[in-house]
Amino acid sequence: MTGERVALVTGASRGIGAGIAQQLLDRGLRVAGTYRTGGELVEKLAAVHPDRVLPVPFDLAAPEGAGAVIEQVTGQWGRLDTLVLNAAVWQGGKLAKIDLDDWWQVVEANLRSTAALVQAAIPWLTQGATPGVVLVGSAVGSVGFPGDTAYASAKAAAVGFARSLAKELAPKGVRVNVLAPGFVDTDMTSAIPDVARARIADATLLGRFGTVEEIARAAVFLAEDATFCTGAVLAADGGWTL
């Protein structure tokens, strides 16, 4: 296998995913980035780096499209070394009030898309150079959060998935790790009321929300540098879960 290392980052059109894609690009990788909305942002990055960035549409709610995503990336560059599963579906609501079909849709969309993408990528990852899979989980998967039972369930399940997959793929040289961010300043968290933000910051040992750049650096560490780590869960939460 020849050529530069290739990474696929899901949810690369904004927030943490965009930060991860940019840092991998800065590291010299070719980067494919999936998006459901905001595709123009990935297209803009591709316009600047036409030979190094590949925009790929993908909807987590339609995991049957996972194979086509992997085919598009490998058809373009002939390899896949790093898979960063960052995209997620979120819907809040306390269990007493949320419709169970909506609850299950959150869990299913997150888990099925993860399994489908990894399954399609395995034949390519096993041929890659120091291949790695990073699942971007969440601190709420460890400690929970009121009104987040669906999302927390999906992120907790991702840890069991990753650790089992790490054991399956270790003989083939593929590492599988989880990054568990806490509260991060993104467009998604900008809607949190000031009172709630202050309460979260007070409960965080470092006294603030994280930045996209900080979380992206942690993801790139797991993907590219942590070559003796597999089955690990790295908390990047400023001490919120302690």
C-alpha cells in the first residue's frame, strides 16, 4: 500500500469533528469528512485542499449507507488508516416524558451507524499503517446526566463496543479507543442557559468548558500517537467526572 495516510472523520462539518479533521489535515493526512448538514463547510475546506479533503454525505439514521461511504474513501485514495467516529444523534428529555420511539431512535442511530461503519472499514483498516479507530463518546456515558438517558445509554454502550472490538482486532494490529469529552464550547452547547453553564463550570475541576481545539488534540493523540493504547477510555472533561 502506497501513499499518504488516510483518515475518515464523521460529523466533520462543525464543532469537534471539524476540529479533528483540521488537525489531522495539519498532520499531513488525507481526510475524508462526512456530513449530514453543513456540507458547504466541508466543501469549502476541500476547495482549499482539493487533493487532501474529500466531503462525503452520510446520515447516521441511514446506516445502510456506511458501505458506500467506505467505498468512496477507498476508491478515492486506495487506503484507510484512521477512523474517527465523531458524529452523533442527540435528543434530550426525561424518561417519564419522552416518547420511547424517539428514545430508541437516538440509541439505534448512534450504535448502528458505528457498527456499520467499522464493519465496512475493517478490511481496509487491517491493511493500514498503524491503524486506529477512535470513538468520540461522552462523559455522560460514565456518570449520566438528567434528561439524557438515551444519549448516555448510547455512549455507555460505545465503551463496551470499543473494548470488545479492541480484543477482536488486536491480532490484526488495529487499535480501538474511546475519547470521552465533557462540556465543550460548541454551537450545540451555546444554547445552555448562563445559570446552567455556571453550575457546570463550578462542577468542573478546571472551572470552565473545554475548547474544540483541546478535544481535537486529544482525539488526534488517540488516533495517531497512542500506538500502545487499545481499549482505553480517555476522559477529556476538565475533571467534571471526578
